[in-house]
Amino acid sequence: MGMGGIDPSGLGRSLEEAMRLLGQATGAGTVQPGGPENPPAAEEMVGRGAGGDGLVEAEVSAFGRLESLVIDPSLLRAGTSAIAQYVVEAVRAAQDDERTRRAETLGAAAAPDTAALARQLERVSEEAFRGFDRMISDLDAATRRIDRR
């Protein structure tokens, strides 16, 4: 049983656009409206650090997720407590490095034009409202047709 006038695809696009704009407005993105998207390269979002005078090396990806950990075998004689301390030192250094790189990379991008984002968000919100209104009207009409049968 088709409902004729309901086209949720346009509504979905409006909602996707609203989510994208909200992400930009809240700082999740730093792209100018209508501008090209230039996400940082993956290697720019990697942090590297060392502990125990370089005997432990850590690498973290974006937002501090540990990707690799290398422990020099000569450290095994130092005992687990020392190894744990050096691992923590290396991971924290890698996380600090990643955070610094991310701040530099994202800080280098132009800040979003919040007024333009607000206007676009208002437009998308209005489109979504009209889409919801049309969908509700179509559902109401379909319900009335069903009730008449």
C-alpha cells in the first residue's frame, strides 16, 4: 500500500546536513561552509613518545588510542614495576605529542563562520520542518483514506 507523496529521502538529506552543520558549530569540524574539506592527514594525527631513556616507545593515533608499544628486551632485567613505569611514561608522552599535533593542525585551519553556520542551520531546520509537515499531512491523508474503506 503506497502513500504517494511521502519522500523521506529529502528529509534524510536535510537531517544529515543539519548534523554536519551542528558538528561544525560545536567544533567537531573546522571547515568553512561551502569550502573544501581538508581533513588532517593520518600521520599528522599520530603521537609518538618514549620512556626509560628511549627503551620504551609508544605510538598513539587520534585522541590517544594506543597503536604500538615497543619495549627494548634489555629492559626485562629491570623488573615489571620499572617496565610499567616506563610504559606509562612513553604512552603519556605519545598522547601529549598527539594532542599538540592535533591542536596545531586544527588550529591552523580557519575557524568556522558561526553566523553563516547559524543561517545554514536555520535554513536546514526550516527544510526539515517543512519535510516533517508534508510527511505528517501525507500520513494524515493516507489514514483518512484507510478509515473511509
